[in-house]
Amino acid sequence: MRHTRGVATSAMSDRELIAAHVSGDTQAFAELIHRHQRYLWRVAKRTSYCDEDAADALQEAMLSAFRMAEGYRADAAVRSWLHRIVVNSCLDRMRRNRVRPAISLNASIAEQVASLACPDPGDDIADAIDRALMLLPAEQRAAVVAVDVEGYPVAEAAEVLGVPVGTVKSRCARGRVKLAEILAEFHPGRNRSAFPRVIT
């Protein structure tokens, strides 16, 4: 039996949608993506260097998820499974394209910030954080986004990113230090302790 979107599929859980898709339901995967598209786009944007790369990586990720659905493990949340596919797609794309070189920890933070569009004094701190995230090495950014922005516990972030817990912790620690330095340049009059949890 096929389900029509807006009727049966909208009442199904994420795991039921995956199972239905694997079983041949032509509407199930579309419903799943419709349900999570805003979240996944946000993850792609924060993991990529620009919107164009994010859009391309997200499209590749959704194609991968469509094809890999049969291998989905029911012990993981579907959104976490999709998050991991999107992040991996973004990282793979950056490695292939080498869009920008990794920023040396010894490089002048001021010089790196000067290469960006100068933020307006009235900009919200969240906008400054989004800009600062773009200056982090890709792996650090993915860890910080998962733990500090999206709120995943470290153990779950490790599962999502496919790396050990210790690796997530170290990447977050290095990324937070880097973010604090960058944000201090964005807002030179503010003490680092004034920034939100993302950099503490």
C-alpha cells in the first residue's frame, strides 16, 4: 500500500518513514526530508564556507541518505543519522574543493578577521558567531556546531560525527579558544567571559 503525503506519511515516525522508504513507498523519503529540511540546511550552512557549497553538499547528502537508507541502524535517531551524512558531505566537499586553506593557529587573528566583511556595530552576537565559525578548521567547526550550537551531548556528537569522544572534546576545546580570539576581534571592547556558552 502506498501512502499519500499529508495523510498517512505525516502521521508516521521518522523510523517508520525510513522503513516505508526501504519497502518501496515513493512518498516516505520526501516526507522525511520535508520534516527535517530546515534543520539540515542550518547544519550544512554552518559546516560549509558559503551557501553555494552548503546547498551542493546538502543535495549530495540527501542523495546519499536516499541510497543508504537500507543501512540505517534503528538504535540511532534518524535526525542524528541525517546530521552525520550532511556533515560528512560538507567536509568531503571542502576537502575536494580546497575552498580555503586551513587557518594557522599562529596567524594573526586581526588579519583573518580583516579579510571578512566588516561587521556592523549593531550586529547580533549570533551573527558574529556564525561569521567566526567560518574561520575555524572544518573538523573543529563541525564539533563546535554539534555540541555548542545544536546542543548534542558529547557522546552523541561523537556518534553523529563518527569520531571518538576524546576527539570531539579536543576539537571543541581548540575551536572554542579560536572562537574566543576571533570574537574578541569582532567586539574588541567586550571581555571574553561576556560571550555565550559556545565559547566558554
